[in-house]
Amino acid sequence: MAILMAACATPGQQAGSMEIRRGVIEQITPTQIASTHHTGVGAIIGGLGGLGIGSLIGAGTGRDVAMAVGAIGGAVIGNEVQKKHDQPVAGQQIIVRLSSGVLVQITQPLSSPLNVGQRIYVEGSGESARVVPQQ
């Protein structure tokens, strides 16, 4: 298993390590981040609930139809309920000039206070990149 994990690491990087870059904040813009934490859970739970209720109705073909209609209706209702409860999260779009001179943009939820001109670390890469202040 360790051999497979090491094979996935980028050249010059140990398996399980995180890339950390240094930089300075050039710009901070407030933004809203769509909540995708539980995407589809409402539809799944609603569909299963509708399926269970439909199975209590009738017998034979009528029961099968009631189960299908219950599952579809429950999924639609569950999805709508979830949409109403998933509110956007306050975030910030941060433009950082790395020590290499490259500009990167990172969007993250509000965390510790950050300011333009502040020296920071950029931890990780891609969707998991985060800006943290240097101590």
C-alpha cells in the first residue's frame, strides 16, 4: 500500500505531505460560497421515505405504482427542503503574489482575519488550497 501511495505523490514530494507556499496578499474581495456539503442527501432521504410510505399502500401492481410514485415524490420534496436549508457561506476571494512572483486566487470561507499586504502561507493546491497567516 505504501508503494502505491508513494507512486501518487508528485516528483520531489513525499507521500502524504502537503505543499506550502509563501506569499503576500494583494487583494481581498468578500464573496458568497455555495454550500455543497450535503448535495443530494435531501433527495435520497425523501426518496427512501416516499418508498417506505408507498410500500404501505395497496397490494400487487398498485403497491408497486404507489412505491414508485412515493419514491419520486419524496425525492423531489426532499431536494426542495434541502435547497431551502442550504444557505451560502460568507467567504473571501484572495489574490496572493507568491514568492516566485506568480499570482494565485483562492476562495475560502471567512476564517482568521487577513489583510492586504500581509505575509501568508498557501497550504495545499487546487480546491483544497487555503490561505493562512504567517506567525
